[in-house]
Amino acid sequence: MSLSSTEGRGDARERLLARLLDAFDGTLPSPEVSLREVAARAETSHALLRYHFGSLPGVLAAMLGAQRSRDNEELFKTARQGTFEDLVVAIWRTYTRPEQLSRVRGFFHVTGLAAYRPEDFREFIDSLDDLTKMLASLAEREGLAAEEALTRAAVTVAAMRGLLLQEVLTPGAYSEEALALILRLGNGKS
């Protein structure tokens, strides 16, 4: 395959991904629908989806990656202007909005699939540290040593993801009080 045909395939994949994102308007298709149903909603063919993404989980991972990338652009603005705590609160509020529920469910679905077949989800797995890196950078800016900043960020992200999973499984079980506790513990306060 020549470089130009590889570039053309990448452009076609990006156009198809944009079409999927528009068709689902910020949400993700349910993992219970077929690739044909997803293709119909995006007004494309299931063969094109299979060619560019491999499977329905591949479509979900690509859509989720693009949506998270857009979210991160907004969160980066908070990071440039705010504190570690400001960014944690912004992340939490971004992903706990009711309209985000399908995406949060999709995140955990794709994460579960990636746990079984990491080789099929390498790009998705590699993107999982993006928020941790952003938070670690803020923690360093606030005076923590690099290793301690990274640990604080990793534990904070893990705790938030755990609370998000709990929110998916039992909506309303935890509130921002749990987030406040995470922040206090991260600051060495109880």
C-alpha cells in the first residue's frame, strides 16, 4: 500500500467517524445494536464500518476516543487557568451530566473488552492516561514532586472512574460529597 493510499484511507476513516459522531449527537450506540443498525443511522454501509473499524466494538472505541478528545480540549482550558482541584471538579461535572450516561456506559463497556483483548484496543488504552497526565502536571505546578504528583493524579482518576462506575450501576448512590472526600484525601486531609 502506498503512502497516498494510506493517507486516503485515514481521511476516509476520519470522515466516516465524523459522520458517526454527527449521527449519534454526542452519545454512543448501544453495544446491543448491530453494525448494520449503526450504519443505517449514519447513512453509510456496514461494510465501510467493518473496513475502517473492524467491528462494533471498534466503532465504539473510535467514537469514544474522538468524544474524549473533544472533552479534553475543553478540560485543557480549565487546566491552563485553574488548579488541580478545579480540574478534578470539571472532569467530574463533565462526565456526570445526565446526557453523558451513554458515553460513560460505553467507556466501561469498551474498557471491559480491552481488558480481554488489549491488542485490539491499543489506541484506546494508550489514551487512558490523558487526564492523569493533565492532573499530574497541575499537581507539579502546585509544588508536588513529579512522582508524588503522578501518584496523586493516578489515584484521583482511579477513584473518579470507580465512582462513575458506581453511578452507572446505581444512579444517585454518590454525590459530589464523595468527590470532595477524594480531594481531601489527595491533599492529605481527612
